Amino acid sequence: MARWDAILSLPVQNPPTLEISSLDLVWSKVEGWHDKLDRVALIPFARVDDFVRGESNNKECPTRFHVEARRRRSPSTPFKQKVDGILEYILYWCSFGPDDHRKGGIVRPSRTTYVPKKKNAGRPNTKRGCTCHFIVKRLIAEPSVALIIYNDDKHVDKKGFPCHGPQDKKAAGTRAMFAPYISEELRLRVLSLLYVGVSVETIMQRHNESVERQGGPSNRDDLLTHRYVRRQERAIRRSTYELDADDAVSISMWVESHQNQVFFYEDFSDSDPFTLGIQTEWQLQQLIRFGNRGLLASDSRFGTNNLQYPIHSLLVFNSDKKAIPVAWIIAPRFSSLDAHRWMRALYNRVHTKDPTWKLAGFIVDDPLYDILAIRDVFQCTVMISFWRIRHLWHKNLVKCLKSDMQIKISRRLGWIVDNICRLQGNMSLFEEFMQEFIDESKFMDYFKSTWHPRIGAWINALQTLPLASQESCAAMELYHNQLKIRLLNEKEIGLYQRADWLVDKLGTKVHSYFWLDEYSGKDDFARYWKNEWMSGLTSWRKALKIPDSDVSIEDGCAKVTDQDDRDKAFVVWNTGSMLSICDCSWAQDGNLCEHILKALSICRKRGSVLPSVTLFQYHQALNNMLHCPPFDSLIRDHAVSLAVSVQKQLNTLLDKESVQTVANPMEERIGIDIPLESFRVVSGNRGQDLVIKKHVTNDVLSLDGGEDRHDSNEAPGCASAMHDIADQGEDRVITRNGERSESAGVDTLSADMDVDPPSTCDPVLHPVNDTVPSYTLQENKEWGLATTENEISASESGAFSNDKIEDNII
């Protein structure tokens, strides 16, 4: 009992990494059998596979562990609750053991029937007597915890000599130098290329060329064989999506055989609809990598007109601000009431891998989304995206109206939406719009039947939720078009009515295309690209590459020179509006093109249009906060200490950088002036007036504004907000050096466009002597209250949607 008391008192270790190795854990010695001390550690049972992968990817001795023995107690079997009772016992052994097929090696009696082969080409995992192994026990007392007993952690034979890997001199020139199997990344690459139609010969030719360029094989992946790739191609060719004639039975069979790709499943019942949540291991890794302190977006209505079961996609944004699908939810209908269950399942799956994972913002594209469920599960900001409604309006304007009427109606709709977002309009604006353009019956019939019943919900969402940036809208729009091309390309239309075909294609071909989008070597297969390979930059990123000199604005319309054909120019009408129109092919399909974004940027630089709605919402929230001082002076003191701490840390950081680089003579040291503004708060309980001194940060980082930085993600920060609030409504545009935009010269494009932050995090209060978290200093070196417009939205919603006064102060 003393042994188990010592074991159960150990902490459960869960390192926030995708893989766990023995080096990541703190091992303890407890009393074992025969007076030995066992080397043990506790981890979550759900992360046993991560530990196996981490140990297999040992850099000093790469290998692979296999299940040598397993005993499992059936859940239905009655058992007595014992402290040392075991639900499951798994023995993992290095694949180079335990038998030794080398000359003079020892083979266990049960394996004496083995006949050595003349050639070892078909047996890459030749046994060499490795004794490295560990035991995993799942205890009855703690079913969610795995006890790992790891006594033999050296890759040696029974004589104590290295038997494989770089340390084994006898293994030089043989496959025993490397791991017995190829890596998971290479396996995914081979499968993805096969799924999208690349031949076996081409895959092997490109692989052999890359090995030759590096001077020969250096790891197990370099030993990829034609036989292995051919075997994978044969398995794909012989597979079928229709596991049963009954669609529901076929889906159930697919779920049973793909448990590692399903995070939520609920079959048809009298009370609940069919719901299936799909997420591969690669998608989970992308969600952890780009979703932590980042944004998660929802594309909730794909395939409502074509598929029997619409697809609800969850997206993250990579370093290029392109959308990556990290989960697909399939259900007969989109119901906000059913979202809480699969959200909780997804959140728990991510937190099992990384307990420190935290989402910064969730972008929804439907006003009926369960906002309370998102805030309850993810504890983050919720933003609304306007891309879907803009896409459908624009698409039907082009379809139903002539060009002059398209311009007029789109200008009016853009003006209405802008006023609603700025809290200057309501439903009456749409009523007047429908009366004014009643003669345009074709478009008005569509608008009244489709959108009039939803306008109330959209107005409420646009006025209560922060608006997502155009950068994220462009990324979501590109993903939607990619998914449409890659999924809905079947000649047999009847397939769209089967769920088993849908889940099979999402998990194979569609997943492969998105995996290859992130693969750096996909250009080697450019000759095999089809329409489904469509990728590239988003419209927002393309707009960054258009120089200002290629844009001319006259009489309310802009001409943007084509970057591929300099003799061609595209015309943008209603420049500066949320519903601008362009005559390029991408915009004619209802999409947000780079020409519209570039023209909008130029208009904001010149001050001919109002700042973006996102910036307006941030200014308004900050203004309301400054006029509502906290009743607790302790919170106010914390806010002041935070400002001083940030100033101190940033000055230290700049001092270190100035030692390594030549300081810019125009660069100034950060100074935070804290003037006092007095607010009089009347207390009804005490019957007396309390004067609270409000500390307002009035100066921010000042940098050289003459430098042209087209790739910057910075937006007007704290200085602009404070000056706008002080002017009480006066519209002014402040550049990064504090000057007005009319005299600032060349400004950055991204400062005038909606941009996404590199990462967003919840504000944390620190004492004056505390250190600001490293990610804050590394990712936001130029610190303001917010650096980008989606960060503004996130900070605004996080500060005013949650019941946390501390967040309001920050």
C-alpha cells in the first residue's frame, strides 16, 4: 500500500507540446518488485500516443515502439474497486527488439518458427535484441491517468552494447542506422500526393532527386521505397466510400474505423439530430499552433443548396493570414442550440494536448450563432463577419441589375450598413431602401424573401458585436471558394445526397489539398496542378503588393492598373464603401478583390472617407470606459502600475536592441505621460461627491514615419484613439509619428486597411516590478492599447462583454 500511496500522490504531468518524450517528464523512484526501484511518472491517458511518438522521435536513437502485449478489462465486466486494480495494461517495446535475429542472437521460444529471409528488403524492422521498453497502466482508481513504468530506457542489447542507431558502429551502412519506418510527415505527403492524382513514378522521381541533392540518405525518410508507395496507391484505388447501402449504417461503420479522426458523434434519435465532428491529427496540430492566442473563424453554411448535410468549417489563420480548416462539423441543419456540445468536445480535445491553450477571438458569420455557448466554452471575444452577406448581396446585384443600378443600390446598402454599425440607423433605413427601389422588382423580390426576415438579427449583431476585419474576411472568402472547387466537382450529382461520400472525401482528397497548401515543396509538382490546386495569396495580401502609383481616383471611381498586364486597368465604383463594385472577374462573382481593398486604402489615406467601423467601435468603447471610472481605487492603481511596467520593459528591450544595431536618429525613447483627468462620481449611498483621478496614457511609441513599410501589420494605436477621444468626435487620422495624415507623406497600406494581429491575448495586470509576458514583448514590440483592428475588436469585446472590471481598465 505504501507503494501505491507514493504513486497516487505523484502529480499528473501534461507538457504543452504536441509530443511528449521522457526528457519532458520528471521521473520518480518508487518501490517495485524484488526490492527494485521503478522509474515512474503519471500523464493523462489520452496522451499515451503522444508519449509513444515522442519517444520514437528520439534524435539520438530514432526508432518506433510497437505494442508487444496488451491486457484490457471490458467496461461491462464487474470488478472490485481496488487501489492497485488495472483497467488496461500495455507493454510497448522498441521495434528493434526484443528478439535478436543477428548471427548468434537469442530468439524467444515462441518465435522459433521464424525463418530468416534471404533478403531483408521486405523486413525493414529487423530485430536486433533491443531491450528498451516501457509499461503503461490505466488504473481503476484513476481511469483518466496513465502510469508509465520506464526502467529500461537505453537502446542496448542484453550485453549492454548499442544495437541500432548512430551509436551502433556495426549498423553503419544498414537500415538499422535509422528508424524502422518512415515519419508521419512523409506518410501524409505520399498519401496526399496520391489522393490528388500524382503518379507513383513521379513521387519516387522527385524524392530520389531530393536525396541526391543532399548527398545521399541521412535519415529513414530518405530510404522511401517504390514498393511502399505502390502499396499505398493500391490501397487507395481499392477503397470505397460506400461501406453499406444504408447511408446511416455506412456512416456508423466509418466512425468505428476512424475513431482518431472523430471528436464528436451523435447518431439520429428522436430528440437530437445527426451530428459528426471530424478532425484529423494534422488539423488538431494546426489548431493548437495557430489558434493559441489567435483567432478561430466559422464558415457555417457551406453546401446548403447542394449537399444533404451542409458543412460547418472551423478555420484558423496561418502566418500568411490564409485560412486553414481545423475541423468540419456535418449535420442535416445548422442549429445554434446544438453547438454547445461539439464545442465542448473540441475544447476538451485541444486542452488534453495543451492545457495552456487559449483562444483570443471567435469570428462568427451568422447572427443566430450561440454566442453564449462560445463565451462559456472558449472564454474569448466573439466577433461578427460581414463577408457572407456582402458576398450574396453583391452576387445578386450583378445577376439582377444593370451596371448603373448596381452602383446606385450597392452605394445605398453600403451606407445603410455603415450607419447601423456606427449606431446611427435601424430597421427604418432598410424600409426606406425597399420603398425607394421598389421598381427593381427582380432584386427586391430576392431581398424581401431572403433577407428581410433576417435583417433584425443582423442589425442586432452588427451593433452589439465587434466587426471582423477585411483581412479575415478575404481569407474566409478564399477558403470558401477553395472548398467549393475541391469538393463539389463530381460528375454524378447523386453523390451529394450521401453522408458517407461526404465524410470520405473530406478526410481524403479535400484534406490532402489543404495539407499540400502548407507543404513547401508542392511547386515540384506544378505540372500536375489542376483547378483544385488553386491557392495563392488572399485578396488582402495581393492589395499590399499594388503600389499607390497604380491607383487613380476621379469622380468617385478608381482605376487600378492590372499587375499582370500593365495595359489593362480595372474600375472600382463606390470607393470607400463597404459594398464597392469592381469589374474584375473575381469581384463579379461577389468576392472581395484586391482592387477594392487598395482603392479603400487610398481613400482612407487621403481622409476622404471615415475610418473603419472596427476602429470606430474601439474608439467608442474606449471613450465610454474613460467616462466610467472604476469605484475601486485598487483597480485604478493596478492600471497605472501596468502602464509604468510596460514602459519599463519596452525601454529595456529597446536599450538591448540599440546595442546590437545602429540606432535610428529619428527614433525616440518610449515615454508614457500620465496626465490626470478628474471625473466626479456621485455616490448615492454616502451622499457625497468623490473625485477620482483618472490616469490616461497619452503618449505612445514614436517611430520614424517617413519609412515606407508595406508589409507592416501595424494600425493606428493608442495615440490615435486618445486624440480622437479628446477631440470629441473630430475626425482625424494620426500617423505613427504623431502627425496628421495630410502632412505625413507616404503611409503604410496596412495601417489604413483592416488587418489581423499576429496574436491576441487577454490583458493581465502586473505590479510595477513584474515582467511583462514574453509573447507580449516579442510579438508586439511597438506597444499600444492595440496594434491592429481585429486586435482592437478582440480587446474591445473582451473588455466590455465579460464581467471583469480589470479588463475594462486595461
